[in-house]
Amino acid sequence: MNSSNFQSKTIVCLVLFLSSSLVALAQTPSQFNAIRSAYRKALVNNNAIAGLEIRCKPFTSNPLVNAYYGSFLALKCRDSWLPITKLTLAKEAEKHLNQAVEQDKTLTEIRFLRFSFEYATPSILHMKTHLKEDKPFILKMALEPSPIAEIVKDFVKDCSLFSAAEKMTFTH
């Protein structure tokens, strides 16, 4: 084996190792906590939206991170004022959120992120396609511990798609 071929194979192995290491980093509890914290900040402060992107973008192969990246795009859309930019970002957010659900159909946190995005989109965009499908997952969040329980509780309280009885399940 010549040294050029050996170097090429070594570089490929190193790149593959580093790539898998980065994906593994995104799956640590502290990384998820940092992403959730960035999301909380971005919900109330447009200046914090970029922080969410920085936390998510390198790790979108992970379904939960991909959903948060879709949420970043949705928040960036909310912050934009050009209609074409808003539409482009909304379509991209929808794509990432739907991919995340396809990657992990059972994770309630992903379902909540998609539900809250679709709920907030104008009807004219025809992006409210999974609300009925995702709603039971949101209701399930009232009964189980969640790292974003307070965000979900505040959302449900103001969401017109939940009955008074359903809202009460989140007040325990």
C-alpha cells in the first residue's frame, strides 16, 4: 500500500470518527438541556434565536435536535418581516419538524414542537396538517414528566384547540 493511499484512508477514518463523536455529543443530557434552555430564551427574546441555531445545526441527524432546529427556523420566521423570507423559513421549519417525527414517531417533545409550530401558522399556508394527530401526544405530556413541562403548560393554557377539561389536566 502506498503512503498516499494510506493517508487518504486514515483521513477518511478520522473524519468518520469525528462525525460520529459529534453526533454522540448531541445526545448527552447536558447537550439537550442546553438546547432546551436556548429554546426557552428564544421563545421570549428574538436576540436569543441565533443561540438556538448554534446549539442545533451541527446535530440535526438526531430527531429531537432536528425538531428543535425546525423550531429555530420557525422562530426566525416569526422574527422576519419579508413575506418571501417568512414563507421560505416556514417551509424549511415544516420539513425539519416532519423529518423529526418520521425519525421518532413516539417522542412527545417532538410532537409538541411540531404541534406548536402548526398551530401558530396562518391557515392560508396549509401547514396545519398534523394537529389532530399530534394532540394526543400533547395531552400525554400532562401525565408524564417532561423537561419542557412549563412551556407545554403555558402553551396549552392559551391554545384554543384544547377544551377546558383538557387544560385542567395540565394544572396538577
